[in-house]
Amino acid sequence: MTRPFSLAGGAAIALLAVYISHVPTTQAQDTPRMGDGRPDFSGYWIPPNRINRIFDESGDVVLNLGGRDNDIGNFEKDSAVLQRAHTNKPLYKPEHWPTIQDLDWNGLLDDPVFICKPAGVPRMGPPGKIVQTPTELIFMYEGTQSPYRVIPTDGREHHPLQIADTSWLGYSIGHWEGDTLVIETVGFNDESWLGWTGYIHSWDMTVTERMRREGDTLHWEATVHDTMLLEPWTLNPVRRVVNSDPEAFFFGPIPCEERDAEGIVDQNVRG
Amino acid sequence: MKTLLRPSVFVCISIILGASVAAAHHAVQAQFDVNDVQTFTGTMTEVELINPHPYFHLDVETPGGEVVNWSIESVALNALRRMGLLKQLQVGLDYTVEYNPARNGERVGLMTAITLPNGNRLLMRSQE
């Protein structure tokens, strides 16, 4: 197996330095603030490990998928194993265990994400871009549906029609606890899943997100409150960093048509 | 963006891989034999730039002279977009595709590498 980096000489290192100048940095930096003194979350936010690039002087391109031997099959297998190995799982009331287990084992095609439906909140995670004003934040997400969320921070309460609604993203209102933005979201449907292992929820679900900005790092976590659960479940925290590329942009939305289902020969196999 | 793939030019790739969604969607082992890699050269007949995964359809001539159509699924569309590759994947041009074959025996595969008309390869695995 040839390691592409072994092909790179001094010139490559120089070019790499140029590219690294576009790689997001996480170095210590003051937290930008709004005129009212609140932390300013505005900007493009990307995973810290997003930049996966392999250089090849022959002109070949290697997509670095992060799996063993950089193999797409291994990437999928390893992702499934690693996610199953997480000890942080929602604790459902006993009467729901048979349903959860059945969906985990047989529900591959029932997972909304598999069949082109939205991931929803909180499964969709932190936003890819935030626009902040003194009275609201706009969260934007890059992907199939290019969803967005409007989060007022002007002290209002949820509208009764929002509470009565059943939606994929819910309806959010934010408030500040010191430098932490706390987002309360209600009005969910009971179709989205919290994770691919059959983690369903009811439409009584509410989600509390907590976000902090430290320099160029965004810390996001979400807690699910639902009558199906024995106790609130806090997802593993997620970190994002500022995309320091001044030319950063979102690619446009993409039509989604699920084609794989008809080719599945064993629904019990994941990863 | 075509210069990205010109020989002697080092390439910078940036992709987003939401691991949870990727694994959640794919279940690749339920659909493809990831331990088997096969190769064909064919002519692109249709390009479907869709999520969750793009599909490329190619006419391939069998050893017996019959022309059959294959469907090849690739990594997420945004990964291809971030490399400026979309306009290099054209109907009517010839491509060599390496793929994991479908477990159900259909003429469907999961792309692990593709050789573009300019001779450069895009690999979704390590180089040999």
C-alpha cells in the first residue's frame, strides 16, 4: 500500500502549507461578542476533522473516508460498530423495550433518514451556519432538505399553535444563561428518530439545546425529554470549529430518492 | 475546478462525513459484498445526482459481446461536488469502475474507484 504522503517532497510540503492556511483553526482566540455583550455565534461551523484530503502528484484523488485502509466498506462497518459501542443510550420505559428492540433489529427501512425523510432535531446536530441578531438566531443546515430554524431570543413564549403542531424540526425559543445559549424546542411529530438504532420518541418530546462559544470553537449538546423515557437523555456533546475559509459557502439542496432498499438482502445487517 | 485533477497538481479535498447518518443510511454490508472488488469499463448512459447517494449507469460489453447496463452507487454527492468533479462525469464518455458487487446478484455496485477520461483515478480506498 502506497502512502500518498510518501510521494510528496519539499514542494508538496510548501503547497500543503498553503492549503493548511484554509484549514479551520482551533487556536485560542477571544470569543467574538455582539454589541449587547452576548457571544456572537455567527459564521460557518464545521466538524474539527472535516478536512480529509490526500495529495497525489500523479493527479489521482484519494477520498479519505477515515475507515481502516481508507476503505469505504470498512468506514461503514466501523461507524456502525463505534456507534453501537457508545454507552450513552436513551433509557426507555420497559413497555417500549420490545418496540425499540424490534426496530433496532428489523427497522432498517423504517429509519426516516434511510428513506429520505429529515433527521430532525436533535439528530441533525449543530447547524452549519448561524446568523445572529440581537433578537434572534437563524440556524442553517447543509444537506438534502437544506433545513433552517429561526430561534427568537426576545423573551417571547411558544405560540399555542407551535405547541399544538407536529413537525420534524419543532419550534425553538432561546434564552441566555450567562454566555450559554439555551434553546427550548417543542411541537415535534412522532416520526423522527433520535438515532439509527430504533430510538423513537413521542410527540410529547421537548428538546433543550445548550450552546457555548469559546474562541473559534462551538460546543453543542442536546437533552431529550420525553414521556417514553425513564429519564431525560443527553446526547454526546458535539464540537464545531469556525470555517476560516473566507470563501466558504453551502452547496445547494439535493433531491433525495432512496434506491437502496430494493437491494437489501438482509435487513439485520447494519454498517 | 478541472485543474484539481491535472497531473502534477496536488489536490486538496474537503468532505463532510456525518458518520452517524452515513452508517445509518447505508447498511452497505446488507446490500453489497464489501470483501469483493470487481472492475469493468463502460460508457456512461445516465447520471443521477441525488441523495442519499448518486447513481451512475453505464453500458458494459460482456465477453460474449452483449451490452448490459450497470448501476453504480457512489459516495455522497457533496463529496463529489467539493472536488469539482460533477462535470467530469458525463453521459457518453468511457469510465473504468471498480466496485463492490450487489449481494442480490443484480447489476448494481458500490463504487470504490473510478478512472476518469483524463486518466486520473478517484479512489474511495487506499492506493495499492
